[in-house]
Amino acid sequence: MDQVAAAAGVSRATVSRVINNAASVAPGIRDAVQRAITQTGYVPNVAARSLVTRRSDSVALVISEPDRPDDHSFLNRIFTDPYFGRVTAGATAALRPHDVHLVVVPTDASDHHQVIRYLRQGHVDGVLLISSDECDPMPGQVHALGIPAVLSSRPASPLPVSYVDVEQRAGARLAAGHLLARGCRHLATINGPLDIPAAAERLDGFRAAAGQAVPAEAGDFTRAGGEAAAHRLLDAHPDVDGLFVASDLMAEGALRAIQDRGRRVPDDVAVVGFDDSSAALECRPLLTTVRQPVEEMAGEMAELLIAHIDTPGRSPRSVIFQPTLVIRDSA
């Protein structure tokens, strides 16, 4: 720092203020110090700096998934489902201008205690939490730590914590309205696990628009689960001509099941998915789907978290995004 100060013609204290982004430094002096930092190759001692600032300049993206007895591919699902990749990309892009790094921490019920210990030890300044199961204790555990946190959806149980979500029911109503408008008369749906609030809300929204008696078959938000659910649904209801599938991954599997039975999409069965993920563009035909703006939602989560970190005691805030229908070839 002494070398940087000498090269810039300023005091060591001024160099420190520039490094810590203090607002009191004039632009010209800041530029001179930045040039001196580049010339000298100076790199701040992160460990020493964190002792002063009490900041790690890192936040954790905790992906808390339910512990399902028949599920032995937890990590594989985390790293292959397009949703999680989109959240990571959106959060990283929002955090980069703040010079804050993202640490991805997958967890299920077997290692919750390890994750809580990691967070308690101060390795990160805050938490972006993806939690889907209504019985998941992780939101309450993170809140009890007193660490700044933002959830990826409305908490199943009331918590004074900020969250970002999409109008799930409204998205499902868009799907129902589109299928009815194109003349489908025998509607059905493949829903996600109903212990996940978003899945339950999508089913509720679809049935509110299409009729409470609409047949539903449970899937698990995977391609294989969607394919198996579609076979069961078509066995029980072969006259189905309009299908809403509660995720694009499941819809990709459902399309395969429909086509394996010799039925054409959309001529015989129109199909609408949910997410507008990369999977929608990998389907044949291309998938009509309800878009939730995941990258923008993740970016908003990150900005909310930075605000909570910078202003301790800030009141919780919720931000709700509106879904849109993206019409392609499947409906």
C-alpha cells in the first residue's frame, strides 16, 4: 500500500479508502490510485481486509431439496435441471458489479447441519435460498442464524424474510386459456409433487380455469417422471386432447410418451409446459410454455440481498413477477 501511495502521490489512508470503495474520494484521485494499483500489481490481503470490514464479499446460493426415499440422484438433478443453472447465472450477473462472489451450496436433509455450521462460521455475508418443500426446515434455520437471506419463493410458513416469486396460478391459467382457445375439449395436467407449494399452485390455477374435474397425474419435475406420468394419464384418459405439464422437463418426457403412442402434437394432443427453459427448445415440436423470468428473478434476489447486507435491520420485502405465454409449435 505504501508503494501504491507513493506512485499515486497520495497518503496510505487515501489508498485504503479507494480499495474499500469509500464515497469520499474525488474521481481524479480514485483514477490515479487505480492506475498505481495496476502499475504496482498490488493485490489486497483479503483475510486482513475482512478482519477490518467484517465482510467476506461472498454470498451462498443454498439449494435445499427435499429428501425423497426413492431419489438417489440429488446432485445429478441439481446440476442438470436448467432451472438451477438459470438461477446461478442470474444471481452471478447481478452480484458481479458489487464485486461479490457466489458460492453454490447444494444440500438435502442428510447434510443440513453441515451447511448451517458453514453459514454460522461467517464464510459468507448472506444467503440466497432455493427451498421448494413446504416441510423444509432450512428457511427457518437460516433465519434463526440472523444472517441476511432472500428466498426464491414465498415461504410455506410465515417468516419475516424477503422473497421473490412468480404468480404461479396466473401462469397456469394462461396455459388453460390457451388450450381452450385453440379448441381443446378434454384437458388434463401433469403436476409436480404437491408438497412443493409452486406445484400445488400451478395445479390450483389450471383447475380454476379449466374445471376442477380435470384429470391430473403426479410427476416429479424430471423428464423420466413426465414420460411415466403421461403414459399413466393416457391409459386412464385416452381422449385427452389438451395437456398442461407443470415443467418443461416433464413436458419433454410427456411429448415422447404421446408420440410413442402414435399421436401427433399438436394435432391430436396440444401440450403446454411451464418455465420457458432450454428444455423447451430441445423438444420436438418446440414447446409452447409459460415463461417465468428466472434470470431476472434471481437478479432481483441478489439485489435484495445486497441491500440487506449493506443495511442491517432493513424491513423484509417481497417482489412478485408476472408470467407470460410463449407460443411455439406444440400448442
